[in-house]
Amino acid sequence: MSAPPVAAAMQDAAAGSSRPTPSLLRRMTCFVYEATLLFGLGLIPGLVGTLFVAPAGQGEPWRSETALRVFALLFYGFYFVWFWSKRGQTLAMQTWHIRLVTAGGGPVSRWRALARYAACCAFWFLPATLIAGLSGLPPWPSLGTAAAGIVVYALTALAEPDRQFWHDRLCGTRLVDVRAETPASLRPHPH
């Protein structure tokens, strides 16, 4: 006989809050893998840009470069919010056996996932974007500024007692290691 739904949810929450935090190196490797996957997904906003932004006429703000950036931000937001709220893992997180849960270990709601996406954008990218924009940096130095901002922000997790990122603390979420949940048949076998 299985446990009642409320009891099962409480057990899952207790297990989630006791799961270890993945190492910073593993989370950042997952971050790089996610960026690689998003580069491929970025072809969709790029296609939209080719179709709608390139032939832009005067006085059509929906065909501007800013409109394309907003579309990309919304497109990526949909990707993250959907995966975080439905499965607790994006495609890269599944590969690296990392799951997003609430601070108590439960599943993340759509609204909490949306708040986390907004906080991620603000913490990971906004400071470097503002520095690059206000400094008038050309594209490659701007990219270097963004990379430096990502590294600096990632290192702030080392100052947190449980090594979580600030946006997770703010949103009441945490990243947990779920390697133990991987079925034995899917684990790599030594040769």
C-alpha cells in the first residue's frame, strides 16, 4: 500500500532538503553544457530575426533588434520555466544529474520557476551587460566582460553555507545532486 499523497510529498520534501548540493565545478560544467544546447535552440530566435528584423522598415518597432532580444529572452524563459516546473531539470541538468527543488525539497511551481529565471538573468548577466553597455565596449570585450561576470558571480556561491547561488536563496530554491536516483542500468560501467 502506498503512502497518501500528502505524506509522500512530505517524504519527498524531506529527502530533497537533505540531498547534497552538487559541486560548483559540476554546476558550472552543466552551465557550459546548457549554453551549448541553448546555442542550438538560439537558431529559432535567429530565424525569426532573419525573417522579421533584417527586412525592417522605418517605424516598425516590432522588427527592431531590441524586439529580437526580447523574443529570445522570452523564448529561453519558456524553455527554463517549462523544464524546471515540469521535471525539475533542463536537458543539461538531466545529463549532469542535478535537479532544481524548493528549499524544502519539493517540486518547483511555474511561478517560482519564472521568478528564478528572472533572478538568474539579473544576477548572472545584468551587471556585466550594464558595464559593457555603459562603457561602450565592442562585442568581443563585451563578451569577455560577461564571462568575467559569470565567473565572479559563480564564486559567490562559495561564501554561502550550503554553497547555493544567491538567486536560489532569493527564490526559495536549491540545486541538488540526484546521481543516487539514477537507475543502475543507466550508470556508466567501468571497463
